Amino acid sequence: MIISVLILGLQTGFAQEKFKLDERNSEITVTGTSSVHDWEMNATAMNASIQLSIKENSINDIVNVDFSMPTEKLKSENSIMDKKSWSALKSDKHESIRFDLSRVSGFTTDGKTFSGTATGNLFIAGKSRPVTIPFDGNIKTGNTITVTGQEKINMKDFNISPPTAMLGTLKTGEEVTVKFKMDFVAESQYTGLLQ
């Protein structure tokens, strides 16, 4: 099985393995609407890791997730949009966006793919709110696991005033959609990946 390659030397029974983000092959996109046109921003830097529970050479569960992203590394193709978004996100006082996992529910796997729902606290603009994020994943060759998903977030839940522009004629909607595709590499293989 592919997971046998990922977890070198794993014996039968339970074990845990940490996987670190392969930032070069990962992406997060935030999209929304406005009174003039739809808009999109992309994460240009992020940090993340996941801890997996392994049983008999298969992923048994996701034990932990750490994720953070510098607020001002969320960028669009419009510098004015960027500055207004960072202002709305209070980046001068809160430099990062963070997600801390509380639990994973409904985890299922067939050995090569897996899915479930991650529940945790999302920290944006100095405000913490519980969120639930459904995800799918697959075990790839080259010691890599890919996790994908998307979730809608209402900015007002985080006391964020949707940005405006053009003297108020452009008004963004309250709700945004966060979509992610993240590759993780077994920590034991991570150094070699970067060489």
C-alpha cells in the first residue's frame, strides 16, 4: 500500500506520523461578490502541519492540525483591494489568520482516500469562532498526502465590516468562500523534498 512508503519502518499497531505542508504545491483561494463584480484573493504564504494516527499501515484518524497564514499574504490582482481587505481584517493589530483543530468527526478511509469533517476554532481579525470544515484527501506517491475542501464564512461573524471602494459604490458581500488544496509530506521525507 502507498501508506507503507509514507511511514517507513512502521510496525503493526498504532503509530503517529507528522506531515508538513508542501507550500509550493498548495493553494488557498478566497472568493466573494460585490455590487460591481466578483473578486478573488489567494494566499501567497502559509504554514501548516497535520498529525496522523496510523494503524496497520493505513490512516486511522487525523489527530491534530496546525494552520496559520500571514494576513497580508492574502492578495488579489488589485493593490487597492488588498489594502482595503487588510484594513478590514485589522492586519495592523492581528498579523495572522489561524485555525486550531478541536476534533475530526465522520472520518472514513478506503486506504487510498479519506474524508471527514474538521471542527475547530478559526481566528480572524482578533476574533475566534468555531467552524466545521468538510474535507477530502488522497494518498499520493512521493510521500505526499493531498487534502481539499471548501467552506463559506460570514465576515460579520468575526466583526469584520465588508470592504467598500469607489466612494462606497463598490460594496462587497458579507459571505466569502474559502477553498483549499494542500499537499503534506511526511516529516521524515520533508528535508529531502526541499533539496
